[in-house]
Amino acid sequence: MSRDRAIEPRSVQVGMRLVSGLVLLFLYVPLLLIILYAFNPARSQAWPLPGLSTRWFVATWNNAEVRTALITSLKAGLGATTVALILGSLAAFAIHRFRFFGREAVSFILILPLALPGIVTGMALNSTINLGGQLLGLSFSLWTIIIGHATFCVVVVYNNVIARLRRTATSLVEASSDLGADGFQTFRYVILPNIATALVAGGLLAFALSFDEIIVTNFTSGSEITLPKWIFNNLRLPNQRPVVNVVASVLLIASLVPVYIAQRLTQESGGLVSGRGAVVSAIEDAGEQPAAP
Amino acid sequence: MKRYRANLIAAAGAVLVLGACGGTSSAPASNLPQSIGTGEGALNLVAWTGYVESGKSDPKVDWVTPFQTATGCTINVKFADTSDEMVTLMRQGGGTQWDGVSASGDATNRLIAHGDVAEVNVNLVPDFKDVIPSLQSPKHNTINGKHYGIPYMYGPNVLMYNTQVVNPAPTTWKDTWETSSPYKGKVAAYGNAIFIADAALYLKAHNPSLGISDVYELTTKQLDAAIALLKQQAPLIKKYWTATTDETDPFSSGDMVIGTAWPYQVSFLKSENKPVAAVVPSEGATGWADTWMISSHAQHPNCMYQWMKWTETPAVQDQVAEFYGATPSNAKACDLLRQHIGASADNDYHCGDNAFLKNIALWKTPLQDCGDSRGATCTDYTVWSQRWQEVRGTK
Amino acid sequence: MAQTLSRGERLQAPPPSTVRRLRHAIGGFLYRVPAARLALLLGPVLLWMVVIYLGSLSLLFITSFWRQDSVTGAIVQNWSLTNYQFLVQVDVYRTIAIRTVGIALAVTATDIVLAIPIAYYAARIASPRVRTLLLLSMVLPLWSSYLVRVYAWRTILSGDGVLNWTLHQLHLGSVNLGFSRWSLWIVFSYLWLPYVALPVYASLERIPNSFIEASTDLGARWFTTFRRVILPIAFPGIVAGSIFAFSLTLGDYIAPDLVGDTEFIGNVIYQSVGIANNIPFAAAYAIVPVLVMGIYLLIVRQLKAFEAL
């Protein structure tokens, strides 16, 4: 809602602004230090830095492992996002349009992978893959990573799509049918444009969730190295830590663009709720009364 | 599940499983490879940090790139921090994920018993004949005359200390165990159940009434005493390290000043010009003798044999020793070492000194069978792991 | 040119192509049989979640009743309650569980306290431009690497890190925070703060100005309004946001290893799986965080249902 000026008393406004500033400082000092350390010429992590140098940027650029890990992460992210987009939107349509027995249960099941601690999800998937390995010859690979990621990315897309569907008047669909469109045409010309931005936002969030995932990935990746796993392995090697700092800094700067896009796309639905914020809304939904058609 | 292409390495797994948990050999070794075939182009290794250097730590320290150039086997290494982790890794994917491992004595017997590693033909490693006598057929990698690996490096778990804070140089482990320690809250300890043996080692010297002889074969009473000592030590500990950086970082920053370490950490900190030194105190030390072992389901067996051959050569053994701080198993490497670092080869490394090796309580898997007159009354590794959790949980 | 129709002749549309007829047939069928539509929409998702996710969870649960053979390390499929008995009998696991829940609660409380001011400022006081900037800046940290952020704190809090250096410059001595419960508390609070702040923001934003004005008209000062009008309305959002701070802290096994000095549930489970390969025991212990989260979610749901009344 818009307001021209706040109605809180001046002292409160100043106080809130001050504390907010401090909290922002708390949030950003470590990030700024990461970027600063990327220019650290030494491999020791002591402060203060002996100077500034771009030698580690060069080293990172030449590092084949980083490139491989990055590509693996991109592939996993795209795979997981695609699956999540399809399954998430299907689920959103199902739950939005139909009242059926177990409706609440379904939205609850969708939330579980994010609500339960990642180590439980990781362990569970790991056991299944090992069992699958014994019975079906299943092995740890990029596909198992994608399966693991997609499982908790679904709810992110689901939440964004269903929030948008709730804001879309159903009369649009009726009008489309009245004008002679069949189901497929209605979907293509009426519904899809309406949820397009929700799909993009959900997809971006799902991708972000998958790209930085390590907790579950440790259990589902086998010998595949995603970027977070590469970071995990290399933080323990003193000579590789500066490279890790460079990688993290570059990613941080590079993610400014998708963050901005995702934020703008979800502006009207109350602003960006992160991947896990999707769980909040999903839980609210699970407890809600069925919306009136 | 991929089939391993080379039929040179036998399905010795079956033989090994038959010979498990008893050590009685049944069928004679069939299909031991008689020659090393063409390399498969890749090699997946599990190793201790610092054992497989490809120039990443220091551009001048590299015994991987020459190997890759010579054999065409590109190495993919995973650094593990504990023997437990190594055993688990070698069993991943039914044993197909990793071709070889630099196993310490507390992993080797478990791997052999479970059939995870294959017997090796030591004739394919020409430098094997120069390995010091006590490491040619040690109990931890040779069962009934069958060799299950090629010895690599060995060394003690030294007492590392900050020379500026700990004065004079310590001669005993006392300040890492006793509550009177002036370094409370700044002590290092190894974060794995095998560390119980270090407690036993201390008790062996300071509490002889317990009658501890073999620090890896403890009766329940002896184990209780060791656990009590460890719980007493817990408040002294800054952090239980497993990854080497979990010890080198706090030592660098001054958060840790004394504690058990591998020679690698000492070498590393010295290369960073930090004021550290190491000593083997009067009570002695635990230690390890590492063996390169090949998986029974190795996907790249020829490359692994090439690696075992390569790492046994005096030149490579000398390089590793100088970088890591461990002692070479190849006696010929000692000459090279003496050439490069002089008297230190004998004073610090005790290169080729059998007596020194005998004095190290090398890591081995605790078994129920005490191996002496006490019979089968000792506590095995599962019990150790469980009791260890108690120690870790108290902090 | 208009087509001239003879008497009785009708203008016919061209016969539909095969594709069109297929689409109409399918579309018609789906329209007439809603259950088919539902099955098509819900089927894939349900199949995935039930088979892959719930199936895995069930397998985990089943595994907790098996044992690991102490000699070979293989999993023995004899049904028994040994793992659970062991968990109950050996004190240390209870200690670890309580310790984990404790820090999870502490982190959650800290994050709520830190989140409310910034969320309030963004939702109610800041201008639209500043609000967008604030939201962006709250979200951006989530897009950076979790591992690197933890490591950044490890560097900051170490003996020769930024914190001690700053204190030294200010002649305030030094602190020994590296590898301690304090550093873990700081790091967890830092990591999950955005996850808590955003739902709190969303719930604060929804409060109409009129509520606050009415409260003021009735004679309440701002703090009373905050306490008795704003907080209760924002409460569901706060509680919902707390789920992440709690759940993420409960199961984390990486941060305690990097910046802590003690063991939590996550560490025990991770070591059991990755190092000891004792999956049955790890599965049994994993039930603990599942139960705790189940209770937490139930409480959350109850509170919200209560609010909806």
C-alpha cells in the first residue's frame, strides 16, 4: 500500500532507521570482506591485507576445475528448474482449480522438502539411490543431483504460480471459452501470458536455490562436482582459498541482475519472497479455507 | 554399473571375502596381473592431504604432472581426513568410484577383510625390493604372504607447538592432557576415534598399573581410563581437527598453541614463516605407515599400478618427504634426502632407521582379539567409535 | 466476393484438420471428465513427490530399524529397536539433541529481534524507492554462496581476523571467539536473517494505516500500539519466518564444523553416514529433527489457525 508519509512518531522513525542501518551493516560487512579478500595477494587469511592484487583472478580464470564445476552447476540448475517449472505449475493448477480430498495434504507434501532439515532429505535420497544402485544399477550422477534439487524446487515455482493464479480472475477463462477457444487455445493465449512472469520469477528462485545448494548435494552427487561442492572441497586447501574468494565475489556481483529481475517480477505480490519464503506462503495456504471460485 | 575393462586384475574380491575375518587363506591367488597394460587415461585416488601434489600448493612441488605426462593417466584426487572416511569412500558405488587409496594401518585391514582392495603383484613395482625390511610385509598390509598394497610414507603424530608461547620446548605430552596445563583452551587434538590410542599412550607411561601394552588393544577397563582422560582433556581443546586447515588456521592466528599434528602441518606452517616446531615427546607417539592400495573393482587398474610404481621411486619418495615431512619407505630415497637436506634426514626424519619405526605406535584397527595372552577380551573399533562419541558430545 | 447461397444451402466452415479434431476430442474429454484433468495435472507431481520423496523418507525410516554389522560394515536387515534403544540409553545423544534445539531457538529469537526493525522500516516508514532498495539488499545475501559466507565469518572471528584487529585499534583488547558457541550463534543468525525478515516484512506491510490511526485515536502511544496492535497482527508472519531459522539451524552440519567446536545433530548424522557408514544409526538419529520439526510445524499451524479466528 502506498503512503505519502509514515504515521509513526519521529523518534520511532529515526530509531528504526538507525537499527536498520546497523542490521544492513551486519549483513554486508562479511560480503564486502569476501570481495576484498578476492584481491588479497597473500594466501594467508590474516587481516589486514598486505596489499591488493588481481593475481587470483588470473588464477581462477585459468582454473579448469572451476569451469567444469560451474558448468555442472549450470546444468543441474537448468535441469532442476525445468522439472520444477513443469511439476510446480501443474500442481498449482490442480490445487487452484479443484477441490478434492487431500488437497491440504498435497500442498503439505510439497512443502516438506524445504521444511525438513536438508540433512534428512539428503540422507533419505542417498539411501534410495544406494538401494537403486543395488537393485537397478542406478548410480550417482548429474541426474541424481537434478532429482534431489527438483524435489525442493517444486514448491518454489508452485507458490509463485498459485499466488498469481489467485489474482487472475476466473472470468477470463470463461470469456475465452465463450469466444470459442478450446482448452489448449485458452491456455496458450489467456492463461500462459498471465502466469508468465510468475513462472520466470519462480524459475529464477528455483535456479538460485539449486545453484548454491550443498547440504543435500553432498549426499546425491557422488563424484560429480558442482560449484558449491568445489568450494567445499577447496576451502580446506590454503592455496585454493583465494580462488574460492574470487569465485564467490564474481558470483555475488553477477547475481545482482537476476535478483533485480526477480524482485521486479514479484513486486505486486508483496515483493520477493525467497525460495524458502515460498514455504511460508505454502503453509499459510495449507491452513487456509478453500478460496471461493 | 560399469564393468571394469581390464581383465588383468582378478576378481580377487571373492577370494578375499572367503579369507575375511579369519585370515585363513583358501584358494591360491588366481589372476594376479603379470604385467601392467596400457593406461586407461584416468585415475581416481583417495589420499591424505599433501600426498598427491600437482603444483597447486606450491608450483615447485609437483609429482603429479610428470606422472600424467609420462603415463597419460589424468589424476582426480579426493582428500580425506580420517581413515573412516577413506574406508567409506572406497566402498562407494560398489567399489568402482575410486581406484586407489593411501590407506593407513587402521584402514588397511578393514579394507582387506571386506574385500574392498585387491592383492597386488609386488614384482610389477621394481622399487619394492628397496623398501625398508620392516615395511615389506607388515601385518597391516600383508596377510599370509599376500601383499595388498605398496608402502608409501610413514611418520609419527608429533607434538607441534608455538615456539613463542610454549617455552621451553616441551618434552612430554603433559600440557595437552592435564588440567594444570597453562594452555587451556588452546590445545589441538585429532578428531577421530583412533585418537583414543593417544590417550592410552599417555596412560601407558603415566599410569602403568593399568597394564597397557598395545595402545590399540585395550580391555574395557583400560578403555574406560582412556575415555576418562579424554573427557578430562576436552575443556582444554580449542577444536578437534580433521581437515589440516582446522589446525593450521588456528595455529596461524594464535588460537591454538600446542597439540598433536601430522608433519604436514608443521611443514606448512614453517613455509608460512610461522613460529612452530615439533617434537616426539618422551612417552612416544602414535603414527601411521601408509600403503597405496588398489580397489578390487578399480576402473583404471593399469593407471593405478603405474601410480604405485611411480610413487615408490626414490625421486618421488624424496620429493614427498621434503614437502610433507613424512619418512620414505624406500631406503634408496634416504640417500637423496641426505643429499638435499643434510643431517636433518637422520635427525628429524630418521630415514631408514628401523628402530625409530618400531617405536612408533602405528595406527591399526583395534580388534577384539588382543593378539596376546589376554585372548579375545579387547574392545574393537565399533566400541571405540561409540565411546568416542561420548567424548565429542561432552564439549 | 461474397458467395451466393442458393435457397436452403448453408455456409459451411471448412472441415477441421486432424490435429484440430484431436485437440477438440481431448479438450472435450478433459472438460467433461474433471477427474481426468485433475489426474493429468496432479499425477506427475504426486508421483514424483510420493515415490521419490516420501518413498525415500519411508526407506530411511525403515533403515533405522536395521543394524550395521560391526565387522564387515554391511547393513544387516534384522528388524530391531537397537538403534533407538542406544539413542535413549547413551546420554550424549540427548545432550547433543538438546544442545541443537537450544541453539536453534537462540538463533530464531535473535533473528526475530533483528528482523523486526528492518522489516518495519521497509514496510511502513521507508519511501517506495528506499523500500525496493531495502528488499533488494535483504535478498542479495541469499544469492551469494552459503559456504563462503560461513568462511568469511571464520576469518573475521579468528585470532588474527578483522574483529580482533578492530578491537585492537580501538584499544579494547581482544576476544577469543574463534571456534566457539558464540561464533556459531553469530554465524547462524547472520545466515538466516533474510529468510526471517522477508515474511515479517510481508506481514507488517499488510497492516492498514487505519488500524494504527485508530489505536492512536484511542489514546495509545506508539509503543503500546506496536505491542498490542501491530505485533499480534504480524505474529503469524513472524512465526512463519521463524520456521526457516529453526529448521535450517536444526539440521546444519557444515557451519558447526567450520566455525564451531562442538557437535550437533547434523554432525552426528553426517559422520555416521559419510565416515562410519552406519546408515541405520544415522537414520534413527535423523528421526529426532523430523519429530522436532513436526512438532514445530504443528504449533505453527495451530497458532495461525487461532489467528484466523
